[in-house]
Amino acid sequence: MPAVTPNPPYASERQRALVLLSGGLDSSILLHYLALEKGLHVHAVQFNFGQTNWVAERPAAQRAVAVLENGMIDVIDLTAWRAPWHAHVSVGSIPRNATLALLAVPLARMHRCSIIAVGSTIEDAQMPDGQPDFYAALNAVLERSEAPERVSAVWLEEHMRKSDFVKWALMQPHLGESFVRDTRSCWKPEDADRACGTCPACRARSRAFEESGLGPDQKQ
């Protein structure tokens, strides 16, 4: 069995995806799902906008990429946005997912990726910028701009819940339980290895672990 996820370095634009990687459960598994199940070459990008969970997200994203053949990640520094981001974007009235996806377009162009993949899930669809119609509208903007790239919320498109893709990861010999547990989804971690256990992200993660038979999150 391979020790890493195959990720061939050469592929046409139609076979390349730029993955918005946070280091969380959803995007970390998505990175490998696209390579293994869709046969795409994947490249990761992570945005540092001064989020409180950066201390946990950054090493988690590095771990996810380390299990990828030819794994590469661009880290984009948006820390100058820290104050307005925390004051306004975090309350949900500004479309965070659209902001980051559109910022990723030049990177996708540079890396010859026609797909910008985001880890939005069915559980996230309660948020205005986490719904299928939202992504359809976002792609309409790109089409109207004559941009060839498209944003793909794969878990929504394939109707996969968190527990579904956790089970998928558990079945991959080189991923498995250790990979899943090494992701970080907490919004307000105490440190790189300790999640709060109470925020919405921690609760959703715990439900997925329970439903997939993993049991409690050992990092809480």
C-alpha cells in the first residue's frame, strides 16, 4: 500500500484543483478525496487572516499536505484584515466563503487549476454562504467575468455528510484514524493540541466521530 496519496505532478487544467485548506476535518479529507476518488492533481492554499485558531490550523494543514505526494501549500497572509474580519466577517453577515474563494482565483490561474474546491458540508448549509444556491450564484459571477475557474463545494454536490467522508478516510490505509484525529476544527482552541469542545465546529466534529464509530475526540 502507498504511504501517501498519489498526486501526479502533470495534469491538464481540467484535472487540477486548488483546495482551500484550513487544516480542519472537512477540507483536509477533501484534499485527499479529490486526488484518490476524482484523479485530480491537487494544490492547497491556506489563508491567515488572524483567526484565533491559526495556532492549531497551520500545523494541521501541514500534516494534511505531508501525506500527499508532491504536496504543496501556499500560505496567504491577510493578517492586516484582522480587526475588520473579527468585527464583521465572523458574525456571518459578510460572505466569508465567497471572499476567500474569489481571492483564490489568481492562485488557481497561476497553478493552472480550473477548480477551486471548498469544504462546505450539508451541516454548513444553514449558513447563507454555505448553501448550493450560493455557490451557483458565485459561479455565475465568475462566468459573467469570463473566468474559466469554477468553485466546487464537493461535499454538497455529492450529498455527503461529515460522517460519510470520515468513514471514507477511515477506509484509506494511509489515512485512517490517525489522519482524521490529526485534523483541527475548533474555533477557539486552547493551544495547537487542545480543542475547546463546545464551539459549533467541535460539536459537529464530535457528532461525525460518533456517527462514524470513532468515539470521542481525544483532543478535547
